[in-house]
Amino acid sequence: MLPNVVARTAWSSLSAVRRLGVAEIRANVPAADIASKLSLARVADNYQCLHTSSTTAKAEDRKEMMASMPKKDEGTEGEVSVDIDSGIKGFGGMFPDENTPDLMFDGVRFADLPILHVKISKNNTIMALTDAKGELKLVRSCGVEGFKNCRKGTNVAAQATGISLATRAVDKGFKNIRVKVKGLGPGRMSGIKGVTMGGLNVVSITDMTFINWLNNPRPKKARKL
């Protein structure tokens, strides 16, 4: 404790001596010697601003960068406000049971309805429409719709992809579909909303996201900015 106090006292006295010395030299310099005055002004500024400008600039740059970065969206925003169960409220809002495969939708059994597979990641959203047997009918993605680079991982791109696939499916005669969602990302909710906006009737939504219950891996270390 005592050595620290002595060191701070010595440093403050040294700084005061330097400032006094600069002031005395300024007073003794003739008025015509402009170059000497400019050099002394630079020396005095260096004494006053030592080790302060670089750290404050870095802190301000970091604050501006963090403020300009978008918020992280794992596809959960909007789940409260978006009503995705409106299509099954007419059937009592029931959960699936042993009689669900035999339910009729416009004359078609639930087990025979076409399936829309939606694979979502933080970089892209891929939608594939198949029949009940698994035969591929349509495939659309954010990249196919014209979105490039980081724009492929946005909710706007996922919604546009859903609308595009739905309009093509309606032209081919599809009406009622089942949806199976896999993965987490910004297009998780907006992609399904785009499918309904395109004219398809979503009968059920199944979350197929894999969860490792046994050997949970350690999460990736957060990126330092």
C-alpha cells in the first residue's frame, strides 16, 4: 500500500514540475520565435493527453459497433402474436391421438395429406413439398428466390420463399398440407406464415428439431467483439 502511495505522489510531483517548466520556457521565449512556440505547444499537449486518447477512442468505437449490431433472433420472436393454430381451432384444438390419421380434410385422410418439410438454419430456409409417400413435388429456398449472402437468413426471405412455394403448390392443385419444421432460425415462424399467405391451408405443424437428451455437447464459446 505504502509503495503505491509513494509512486503516485512522485508521479504527480513530476508532472507538476514538467508543466511549470514548460510554462517558464513559454514566458522566456521571444514573441518573434513562432516555431519555438508551436513546438512547445505540442510538447505541452503531449504531457496533458498522455495515454488517454487511444483508450477512449477504442471504447467509443466498441459502443458504436455494439449498438449497430442487430439483435439475435432464434426464430422465437412473434410466437405470442402470431396465431398458428387457427386452422385447427374448428376441430376443438385437439392434440393428435390414435384417431388422428383417420380424420378427413375435404375428403382426404390426414395420413394421406401432402407434407411440407421446412429446414431452418441461421443462414438459410429450405422448403420441400412431398406427398404422403415421400415423393418430392416442389423445392424452394431463399437462395432460389434471389436472396444473396446474409439476406438469405432473414425472416423476410423465409416469408417470400413460403409465398412462392404456396402459389406454385396451389397452381398444381394442392390445398391442405401438413408442416414439419426442423431447426432454429429467423425464418421459423415467418416461413409458415408465408405458406398460409400464399393460399395453402396448414392442418398441422410438427416440430422435428433434434434434441440430444443424453450427451449434451458444450455450447460454442461466444464470439468476442
